[in-house]
Amino acid sequence: MHLQRRMPQKSLKTAECESGMKTVYYTLTGGNEDAEAIRLGGNILREGGLVAFPTETVYGLGASALSVDAASKIYEAKGRPSDNPLIVHVAAPEEAETFAYTSDTYYRIAEKFMPGPITVILPKRDVVPTAVTGGLNTVAVRCPVNETARGLIREAGVPIAAPSANRSGKPSPTSGEHVKRDMDGRVDMIIDGGECAIGVESTVVTLDGENCRILRPGAVTEDMLAEVCTFVEIDPAVADVTAVGDNPSSPGMKYRHYAPAAKVMLIESDTEEQFISYVNENGTAGDGVFASAENKIRFKPEIEPLETGEKGTFNELNHNLYRLLRLADDKCLKRIYIRRPPKRGEFLALFNRLIRAASGEVIKL
Ligand code: TXA
Ligand code: MG
């Protein structure tokens, strides 16, 4: 392996610098050389550069959370509005003490679900620049379970601000290849750790005493949180895009996220049969459909099946969602038919992403 030790670029202007920056791309092998790559990534982060890395949810685009310059590079590389705050990643839950005001409820959540796919919003200490928190006086804390992610944070020796490593408005990346397509030439290093295990972003919660409120649903569900919090509330904007006001609890709610270029046709039906008939009656060449391996032969041949897995379980759907939305764009599909998942339990994360991708429109059969 030849990993050149380089100083990170001073600034990442948008388009004109795209070709100017050389991105080190490293694919993890499971061998000894991985440690060298993670050390290099840690050094780049410590010196204020950008490193994209795998987590169990989606790939993150990391930079030092204590540096205004580093954080502003993230916004430039992503083309992200600067009022949308970043999640700060730590290698262990107690590391949040250095930059946030923790609480008993935070530690109850941490004990049960960290490291893992949960993000907790806490009051911030002065050391975190408001450039990282989109001007808010709170900070989002997450401790990923992915070993590479935590190894990198440990090597960096500073908390790491990391949004999803996609260009703003594109689906989150769930493979190194997705990151490369969005970020090559815009970041110092990309660490490719294969496909993300979960595939949708972490559950985001705010705390109020012993209670919590879900701002973004993920793999840690309402029922799971109820084991450690007295009341668990779900923000109305989770399931209803029209409930996002001018001043939402989570600024990310107000942006049109997770959207492919194709129009997402979200169909609510009592049965699978109804959904299949509707698609066969209304779909035309150039349309695609989310279909399990079992069901795909039931759609007429001119409709492109986008395979959600063997049976289309919520785990398979979560895992494949963003890959399929990107694939739909690669195939230049006009419309993608998707059966609306239930608005509850482990399906809520999927529901939340799809309702946004469909701009809130659902066709009821
Ligand atoms: O799984 C994940 O959480 C991934 C991986 C990379 O860790 N990260 C991620 O980051 O999804 P991002 O930036 O794409 O989404 C962060 C969400 C946004 O909706 C943002 O508005 C919200 O968290 N958020 C961050 N800080 C917040 C704060 N202080 N108050 C309210 N919402 C906050
Ligand atoms: Mg994102």
C-alpha cells in the first residue's frame, strides 16, 4: 500500500477546485495495513482535513468538531446549508463530557444503545463552535459501533463532526463507491469499508428530563427507547412533511432530503396484490418498482424491478433503500413505485425517508 502523507488542502472551493484536490482512496482489507490507513486518516482529521469513513448507518464525512475552518470545509464539500447542524462523533459515550452537558438520561440511553445507531442532542459547551451546530446552543452526540469509525476518532484525538457523506440533496451513501462518486476531488481521504450494515441514518432524539422526543427515526425505535425513558414522543414532522414549520426542532427536517431525480410514487394499499395490480395498470416503460426477489416476476416486463432483498423485510429495505434510489437515477428511471411501509415501529425510519423522497404525496388505493 502506498499512502502518501499529505497536508490537507487549505480550502475546498466548490466546482473550480474539484479537479484540484487529490483524494486518497483506501479500501479496508482486514489486514495490518488498515491500521496505517486509519492512522493517516486520524492525522488528516487532527490537522483540519476531511476524511469520509464508514459507520454502521451510512458513510460520514468527518472533520474536527472543534475547528471552525474544518467544519466550514464540510459545508463546502457537501454544498450544505450552513444552518443545518452536524453530528459530533465520539469513540466512547463519556467523551461527550468535554464538549456537552450530559445527564442521567443521556447515560441511560448510552448504556443501552451506545455504541450504536443513536444520536442524542445535548446542551453544548463553549468549546464547540456554533459553525458546527448551525448556530444552535445544543450539540448532537453519536458513538458509532463501527470499529473503523471509532478507530479513526481515537486516532484523531478530537471529537469528529460528520454529516452523511453525500452531496446535499442526494441519498446518503451506503458504500465507498457512492462516496467516491459524490466526493472524489472534494475531500482528502475516503476510507471504503464496504456496505453499511444498517443503511439508514441514526435515530436522533432530544431529551427533556427523563423523557425523550424522536426527531429522526432510525434503528433504535420508540419501543426500545421506552425501556430507558419515561415518555417517548415522536415529533409530528417525522411522519408528516407538512408539520415542519419555519423553526423545526431539527433543522434537517426542512430540507428536501433523500430524493432521487426520479419521481417517487408512494402507494398505500391494504394488500400486496392491490399494489401489484396498480403498478401493472399505471406503469409504463421507464418506470421502476421496489420489489422483493419473490415478487419481481409479478410485474409486467417493461417495468424495471429494483430488488429490495429476498422477501423485502424492513431490514432488507433499510439496507437497500439508498442504493436503490441511486440505482434508479443511474438507470434514468422517470418514476419509482414503492408500497408505503407502515407508519410505526421498525418501519418508521423507512416511512420517514420515503415520505420525504415523495415530497409528502401518497396515493391511496
Ligand atoms: O447515522 C448518522 O447519524 C449519520 C452518520 C454519518 O453518523 N450522520 C448523519 O448526519 O445522518 P446528517 O448531518 O446527515 O444528519 C444529522 C441530522 C440533521 O437532520 C440535523 O438537522 C440533526 O441531525 N441535528 C444535528 N444537530 C442537531 C441539533 N443540535 N439539534 C437538532 N437537530 C440536530
Ligand atoms: Mg444527511
